Amino acid sequence: MSAWREPVLVAGWIASSRKARPSSRGFAKPSWPAPQRRRSVMCWWMRRSPWPRSSSPWTACCRSCWSAPVAEVFPWQDSLWQQLAGRTQHAHAYLLHGPAGIGKRALAERLMARLLCQRPEGLDACGQCKSCLLLLAGSHPDNYVLEPEEADKAIKVDQVRELVSFVVQTAQLGGRKVVLIEPVESMNINAANALLKSLEEPSGNTVLLLVSHQPSRLLPTIKSRCVQQACPLPSEAMSLEWLAQALPDCSEEERVELLTLAAGSPLAAVSLQAQGVREQRAQVVEGVKKLLKQQQSPTQLAESWSAIPLLLLFDWFCDWSNLVLRYQLTQDEQGLGLQDMRKVLQYLAQKSAQAKVLNIQDWILAQRQKVLSKANLNRVLLLEALLVQWAALPTQN
């Protein structure tokens, strides 16, 4: 879901994609221990040291290997990675698109390291050459990361102009220059138009990696100038297997619930757990029940939900209206989603006119789009309007 910020996998460890980079250029130095390189055979030092080996889903390497580590790949990305990294010739621009929370940014960063590496080993960067070490240190002169200056804000035209001036320069290490832009859809129209020239006439040996969670919001001219690579959701079984390692303290039922709330995106599920979204949802569900029983007013609820992301609330209500419509058509109780709202949704489906449910769903979708477009909205008034309509659903008039 859009309120979530996709983690970045750098050197096999998860780091925040928003807080790890103080500027748009390059990578910030990681905060974990000194750079290590993963080895397939455990060395003598590793056998006698307490350095972590298999205690986490990210396999650590030994202390004696003082070189940059090679990034891990998520298990559901194996075939996709082989397809991308196995190319003998690379396009000047790739568009990696798919749902948020499946590791597209991590895949793009791994491809960036592979393209910049001076001595690649098979499909991966070597982790030892000058280019790999500079990339890890955050001082590589030939890579550029463009993202919003503030979380959930737009990429501005001035940022793109700075990128264009970088693209026309000669690579300082004599190899490729690689640009990563994420999320591409956050560019405003002026910024997108400024980028088009670089996509139409790439300079020298430059590769642009564009990452998008909502490709439908991109200009057709941008999509047509890129090699488009869809990144699908992993299967539920594969996601739950990965989550069992990533969230060992959660029960299987809790992991299933988190994956459902994350719309099947495993990395999003991890982020939701860290953000306490399950507790926020419990608060919202309890509030909706009190609203329908007339025990709490829309104004009181809107104010009490001030700490919950607005987009997250609209996602939930949009999903609930869709489940009500589905139940009205199928009478399938198993299709009512998570257990916490089943009785409420069943009640609404039985007591609400289908036309009213369709109307509120259309209204929610329209307001959700305004939230996505970063429109200047009055949060409390918008939530009040939503809750007034929701409370009026169980009437046949």
C-alpha cells in the first residue's frame, strides 16, 4: 500500500530507503559493521569468531574479508535476476514496475552494482574492485540516485535538471554511469518532461533504472522509451516462508494477517509490523463498530485517527466496500476478508442498498486519488465526510 516505504537491500541487509541518503547523489555509508564479503566456504577466522552466520535471513560474511559484500536477492526474484543480469547487451533505460513491497528497489540497486562493477563474477558484482568499494562507501562518482527530497513528496524539475547535467558528463572511472530513479511516478509533469531528453538521447554509456509502484501514472512517452520489466507478486506460500524467517517472533496467524494487510507484498508486511499497523487497524475496526452503533460520532472518530496515515484509512474503507459488494453478489462468507470485520461487513451487505455501496466506493476511489496526488486536503473534514456516508449505509433509502 502506498503509505508504506519500501526497504532497500544493500549488501544483504535492510536499510531505510528514506533516511539512509542525505542527498540524491550516491549512497550513504551503512551503519552496520565494517564491509565484509560473503564466502561460500567458511574461513578459519569465521570458525573461531562469534560473527553471525545463519541466525538471520541475511547471511553475514566473515571479519577477515575486507571487501564489499555482494547483495542478496530475494527468493522470488531469482529468475527475474537471471533474466536481467544475464543480458550480453543492456538497454539504455529499464522500467521495473510492480506492487510496492516486493523488492524492486533492491533489485535495481543490485543491478546498479553489477553494471558498475569492473570485474563482475558471473551474474553478480565482485565486491572487491574499486568501483564496488566506492559504491558501498557512498562516494562512487558514476552513480546517481534520484528520489524525493522529502518522503511522500514530488521529485522536482530542479532535481531532474541536476540529473541531466550528470548524465552528459563522461564516466570518471571509464565504465558505465548508472542512474536510479524511484519512484518515477512522483515526478511532476515538468520534471517528467525534463527527463524525456535523457531517455530519448542517452549520453555515452549511461543506463537509467526507473522504479515504479504505479506505472499507470507515468507519461506514455516515458514508458515507451524504456525496456519494461514487470515484477510480479511472489506466491503466498513463498511469501509466508520468507516471513517465517523475517518475523520469527510472530505467529503463523499473525504473519498471514500481515501479508493480507500488505496485499500480498512480503516486504510491506515486515514494514507494517514495524509500524504497528495491526494495532492501528484494531483501533479503526473498533471505531467503525461504535460508529454503526451510534456510540461515537464521525467527528470524534476522525480526530481520534489523527496518527493513522490517511491513505491507509482510504485503502481499508475501499477494500471493505468492495467486500460488501462481493458478498451481496456471492453470499460467500469466506470472501469477507479478515475475521475482525466479517460480521460488520456481513451486516452492511444485508442492510445496505447496492446502489449506495457503489456510490460510496466511487467516492472513496476519487478521494483516494486526491490523496495520492498530494492535494492540499483538510484531513478531518475528509474523514468526517467518509464516516457520515459509512454510517448511513445500513438504510434501504
